Amino acid sequence: MREFGGDLGGKGGFQEDFWRRAGRNLRAAFAMIDTLPGAAFYVKDAKGRFVAANRRNLDVCGLAREEDVIGRTSADLFPEPLARAYMELDRRVRETAEPVVKTMESPTGDFSTDRLVKSVFPVFGRGGRVIGTMCVYVQTPAPAAMPEWHGKLREVTSWIAANPGEPMTLSSIARRAGLPPKRLEALFSEFLGTSVAKFVAVQRLSAARRMLETTDETVSSIAQTCGFYDHSHFSKAFCRKWGVSPGAYREKVRSPAGSGADSSGGGASSPAAQRRR
């Protein structure tokens, strides 16, 4: 079982105190869910601060280490439109002490057009009082299920997500949307909390991450398919976002340990894994 709080500096005490109040079953459940491929899981305290987050959730947040999220809130990590929705759901669960099951959201924390299917449950302390929330979610590619924020915005974000390898500039995307570039930027800022250029970059990285997880294409081939200049450009961008190289990420998610639990990836690579790099 993964041990939490082992390398978090001063944040380890904050985390361990919460685990003590929540009891051992929650800690065991976290470790269990962390073995499921594609499942993201996190726990927050009564103030909405992250207590723990598994590897998949860190990937969606664009963070390399668990210590980067501990003690922070959704407002610290996400643009205001997303943070507001996440925090409101947490507040509702804390105040009612009732779970919200299989709710659907889009866009997700990594700005992809995937549909996010999540369940949020209250966390009870030993005395029966709600001391926080816990959430498990998965992402499923379903652009058609996106909410109708704005017809043209929905269409263009779906096109970007489906065509990461296409050449894209603000002008070319605006022409496809039938909008002036400044208006398109304003829509992205209002509804997604990000710029067009950052959205495109995230879609390319998210598409590449999925290919690393689900195909045997080489890293160079994935880089080309997803719109990066070359292997080097892709590797640097991927490492900046997720703190690990594409090859090391692929080995980690495909390891027998399965998971998403922290691992160094320092073991010897198999010949097949070396060919995929």
C-alpha cells in the first residue's frame, strides 16, 4: 500500500492529521482506487483544501508531485469558471452530508473536451461530523456531450480536440469558427478561463498522453501525430507539464503495478519498451 505524507515536508503533518481523523478505511480506499487505470481520486478537508491526490488527478491538474497540491484549493489551481463549479459541488456535499453520484462536467481540469464523470462523497470523522470530501472521476472522450456554452465555441473546441496534428493559429481557428480573433479569445477566456493558444497546447498534450497509454506508436510518431515539431519539442513540452518524459510515463502507466502510484521508473526497460521510446 502506498504511504502518504512520506516526502511532503511540512505538508506531511497536515495530511497525516487528516488521515488520523478520518480513520484507516479512507486511507485504504485511496490506495485501492489508486490501482485502477484511468481513475482520478482526491480528498479535501472541510475548507476545500486538498489533502491527497493520486497520480491521475495530478496529471489532469498539470502537476508533477503530490506535494504541489497539498493544502491548496481549487481556486489556487484552476481558472475561476472551473474552480467555482468544483468548489460549489464540494460545498453542497459538505453541507448536506449526502453524496453526489455520477455527475457530468465539461470542460475538465486540463481543458480537454472530454466528459468528466465524477462522484463526490462526504468524509466523516470518528465522531460522525463531516470533515471533508472525497471524489473519484474518470474522463471519457465525448465531445458531443459538452454543454452548450456557445454553439461556435463548442464546435471549434471539438474540432481542435479531434485534430491535434493540424496546423493551428489564432487566425485560422477564428476563421473556422466564423468569429473575429478577439471575440474568439474573449469566449475562451470567459468559458474556459484560458487562451486559444494554451487550449491548443493542452489538447495536443492530452491526445499524446492518451496515445502513450493506449498505443504502441513510437514517441516520435506520437509527436508528429499530435502536432509537435519533433521528438525533442514534444518531450520538453510533456516534461514541463507532467514532470516526466513521455517514455517514462508510458512505462509507469503500463507497469504491472498499474497505477498511478508514485514510482521512480528506474528499473530496467524491456526491449519492447525501449523500442517504443
